[in-house]
Amino acid sequence: MSSFEVRGGHRLQGTIIPQGAKNEALQILSAVVLTTDPVIIENIPNIVDVNLLIELLQEMGVKVEKISEGKYKFIADAIDPHYLASDDFRKKSGRLRGSVMLAGPILARFKKAYIPKPGGDKIGRRRLDTHIIGFQKLGATYAYDETVACFTLTTSQLVGTYMLLDEPSVTGTANIVMAAVMAEGITTIYNAACEPYLQQLCSMLNRMGAKITGVGSNLLTIEGVKSLSGTEHRILPDMIEIGSFIGLAAMTKSEITIKDAGVQHLGIIPEKFKLLGIDFKIQGDDIYIPSQEDYEIQTYMDGGILTIYDNPWPGFTPDLLSIVLVTATQAKGSVLIHQKMFESRLFFTDKLIDMGAQIILCDPHRATVIGLGRKYPLRGITMSSPDIRAGQALLIAALSAEGKSTIQNIEQIDRGYQYIDTRLQALGADIKRV
């Protein structure tokens, strides 16, 4: 098991290019099984979760050709759908929650699919109800085998219908959309997720011959088609990594330019970091963050303490709350972080407290950060990364801290961030993989 050794306190400088979006890649890669024609995808991030999904596709019989770094061709003309019922698939998908999104396209094309109990981050309860209920409404039936912890979905023919999702689940919406594109008739999905990554998926499917309207809204209408053709697609820059770099620059007093940031797809993310007092400029499609000695958390107009919380898009993504929290520890002022969606995602704050941060964990969903205003710098410690986003937050804390930090279990960070150590070394960070 590898670790990062980090010696903090260095100012970083330079330009960094964000990787392709992990969350989009998992959806887009799942969609390649909907057609027998070639599908070419660019800007695929070289990270553990994505590579595992590509490996699963190959095991199913998808032909995979690497054209260049981050660019692949997929041909799914010889799939063995029964592989998804195998012990091998259950074992591999147990390491990857994103594997659940193979169920929708496999069900649409082969009328039978399997959903093993998914793996991924241990950040709280992440139910599959939205996926299963959506498939049921399209005409599928399911059975659950407790001995192997696997759902089996079957249908003679998926049929379009109206459905109101119980929650705007991103993966749930993506899965149902991929099933509905080849259902008979018209499917209407209300309370659908509308994140940029889901918009990307819908746009790609439309280029393949699907008929999806309402893209970008929470009301999707899908007219089923008999078959889909091939296409080419480029994955967006990863908005979570972009937010991480903004927080990193502020914490380390660094001057960083984030190149080709896909600014038009960032929603309110830049505004939330401005509420922490971070100064940056948007220059075309780049974000320039100058070196700042201090940054001060804003208050509400009536003087009330700022609260930053997650919401379905176009609200603030929950994946960046860990970054906002760690960035606030060295700001001036206080902020309440409210993580509504996952009840275990704030538990990494004990490591920040050990580093000297002033944080009150009010309950599993809320933490109050009292910014130190750099009066008392964080100190290096030995810690372990509990999940992808918390791991990146701890790495940012270590880069800003005095002394040496050791971050263990960095496989969690590698699941979501490609070559993060070498890319930060290029900016001047003292980070070593051991």
C-alpha cells in the first residue's frame, strides 16, 4: 500500500490542466454497450475507477483500442451479457460503484441485466432504489439473490412510461435514460438530475440516434428508437478537480492558472469559492488565481454566518464540500458546512483537528469551521485517506501545513485524480509517493 510524503509550506506556481471528468467518464463508458458501431471517446482520465470500468467492458467482450493518451475506441459487437452474472464481475464491480450504470444499457439491449452490490466510497448510505424502481416502471422485473448479493433484472420488452423520481439521483437518472432510449414508446422522467455530465450523456446519445428532449432541465422526454449508431465524444474537464485547485492555491498562497477549465459548465462553483474570499479571474476558458496572503469568508447581508451546503444541480455539488471545508480552515471568519446527502463524509475532520484546525463537528451532516486566518498554521501529521474527496482535501491541508505529513491509503486518491503527485510536483510541491 502506497503513501504520500508531503512537506508543506511551499508556494506553488505555474499552469495546470484539469483531467477529464471522472463522473462523466463512468456514464459515457457505460453507454458504449448500447451500439455495435465504433464509439470514440477523448479526454478519458487515467484513474483507477475509470480503468476498472474499461477492464470490465473488455471482460464483457467489448473491443477496446487505445488510440492515444486519453483517447479510446470501443466496439461492443460481441458482448457476453452473462458475464455480469459471474463471480468475477461481482468481485471486480465490488470495487467500483460506477459499475451499476452498466445495468441500464445492458437491459435495453439484451433484456436481462445484473446489479451486484456496488463498492466505492464509504461515505454513507447510497441506495439503489431509484435505479430499480425506474427499471420496474419501464417494465422490468427484478429478483435479489442474498447469497451472492446481486439483483437480476429481466424484461420481454421495455415500454415507455411517465415516472417521477423519488430523488434527482445522477447515476439513477443516467441509468434510466440509457434503458429508456431503446424502449417502446415515450418515456417522461420528472425530477431528473440535470448535471453537466448528464447533459453530456444525453447529447452523446442524441448523436447516436436517440431522441431525448429537455436536456439540461429536470424534465426529460425520451422517444424510444430501435437501435443506436456510433459517435465521437469528448469528456468535459473535471469540475471537482478545478475546485480543488482553487482551494489549493488559496491555502498555499500560490499563483496558479487552471488551463482549459470548461468555465461555462462550472455553474455556481466559482461563486462559492468567492464567498470564502478567494480572488481569481476568469480569462477566456482559463482561471487565474493570484497569490493571496489572506482571504476572508463573507457573511450574509444581515451579518449572519455563511452556510455552504450541497444541492442537486444547479446547486453546489457535494463532492466539493470537503475542499471548501479544508480551505476555510485558514481563512478569516467562520462558515457552517452542511453536507445534506451523505452522513459519513465529514468524519475526516478529526484529521484536520489533529493538524490544528478549529472545527466543531455538530453532527454527521454539519461542521462549523472557525478560520484561523493563518495565525496558527496547520502542522504535519500521519493520516489515512477515507475516500476520494476527503483524500484530496487532506492532501491540500498537508501541502499548506508546516513540517512533514504522511497520507496513507492513497489508493483512494488515485481512484479519482490522475498523476496528482507528478502534476503538483511540476508546480513546485514537495510530494513523494512511497
